[in-house]
Amino acid sequence: MKKYSYLALLMLGASALAGADLTGRGEVTGHGGGIWLSGGGGTHGLFGGSAGIVASSKALVFFDVSYAPLESANLGLVDPGSGVTVSASGSAKLLDLAGGIKYSLTRTESRKPDPYVIFATGVGRASVSGTGTARQGSQTVTVNISESTSNFAVHGGIGVRLYVGGKWGIQPEFRFGHYFAEGGGGNAARFTAGVFYQFGK
């Protein structure tokens, strides 16, 4: 699944750029917010960034990266009878890589509020790691666990550019996505607010 997920991401970027009348302008954005995961995954903080090329008066071809620390836990136990001390820690995280198109509902040259729709595909990589240690006297046993999975994802959403200056402003955005996996996969909804900067001619 992972190999085909990366291939789909590359194909999307190539097809979006093929034959495009590139304007020589671009946009970079840094964002932060929250993500909700279905199936009891809960709500978590999220941050990341994106970069894109203006392909036409309405279309921005972009690639973005987002990171969400999902869970972390620490545990310590002591058995007074045996003198055994056990400590454990673990964490889970989600890394999203996505590429697609932001299609403006106005003209990208406009400095008025610029709403747009989003379509993107990509890869969601979820990973879990943990360490457990047991000590008794001079004896120590440590166990490390690390697991990860990568799944193809499709995202859609809406956003708006709110210009503060001639080339920069604030960009609130909402996306809904689906991660494809055995057993049906899962859904995610995220809301972010970011700062964008446009460059080029």
C-alpha cells in the first residue's frame, strides 16, 4: 500500500503541472490548528506548512506537510515485595503528506477576501513507539517497540485568503479526509489557521 500511495502522490503533482501556464508566482504558508480522527481517535493539535506554484489565474498547485502528536503516556510501578521497578513510556503521531490544487472562487490577483476549494491526495503515516524497563537489584531488562503504517488519503475542503498586506495575510482552512486501509480505513476533519506569503512577479 505504501508504494502505491507515494506513486499516486507523484502522479497527482505531475498531472497538475503538465501543460499548466505557470505564472512565475508562488505561495508559502505556515499553519496550526486541530485534527479530529474517527474511530475514537480523538482531537489533537496539528501544525505544518505548505508551498505552491500559481498555475493559472485561479489554480494553485501545492504540496504540504502536517504533523500531529496524537498521544503520549508514562507509567511507573514498584512492587515492594519483590523490589521490582517497572517504568514505561509511549507515544503516537501522525504525519500527513499531501499534494493537490487550491482553486480560487475569485481571481488570485485580487486582494479582496479570496475563498477557494481544495482537492488533494497524499499519504498519512501513523506511528507508535514505546519503551518499557524493568529493574530488580543490578538486573535491568528493556523492551523497545516501534510500529508504523502508511495509507493513501483523499482530502477535500474550503478556505479563504484574508489579505493584511499586499502579498501576505491570514488563511483559515477546513479539510475533511479519508484514509484508505484494510477494514475500511478512517476519516479525519481538521481546522487550521495560517499565515501566507506570496512571491514572484
